Amino acid sequence: MSSRPAPTTFLPLKPTDYQILFVLLRSELHGYAMVKAIAERTEGRMTLEPSNLYRRVRRLMQDGLVEESEERPTPELDDERRRYFALTALGRAVLAAEARRMRALVDEAEAAELLAAG
């Protein structure tokens, strides 16, 4: 029996947590890059202050969904003060579980003719 919690125990994710995990899905990022990526992908509907971002990242790290990365870009492309973060296997599983949960909600709304299908 695994001591790893089931991904569904973290659901539903707060919108900010979902966005943080989502931007880490494809690559490891430092805090400022996460703030920019979230603002860009939400077309400015969600903007995070660095203190709020790091507070959330710290909690996601405590939950085992995010970890600090040991990997660094080449020194000429990096600032040594930056901390990079990566999605863990559990974080990826939680993100996928949240996407399935949201899809089920949309499917339910479409079946009730609340939304147009498609």
C-alpha cells in the first residue's frame, strides 16, 4: 500500500493552484516566469503578486505537488538568485484529476442543456 495520497484528495483545486500547476506542466520555471505565464495564459484575468505566488508554491511544495528544481539554465541565461520549481509526479496526477473533474462538470452542464454541446 502506497503512502502517497490519492490525487482526488486535493480536489477541487483553487484556481490559482490550478494555474501554477498548469504552467509547470511543460517546464520548470522560476517565480517571475510563473507570474508572467499565468497572466499571459489567462489573458490578464489572473495576476499574482510575488508574495502570494511564493506562499502558494510553498504550500504546494508541502503537499508534494511541486518541488524545487536542481536543474539550472546555463549561467549566462540565469540569475543565481532565482529558484526554479517543477511539477512532481503527484502534482501531475492531481492536475489531470482536476481536468477530468472539470470535464465531468461541463459534460453534466451540456447534458442538462445548460450549455450548447461542443
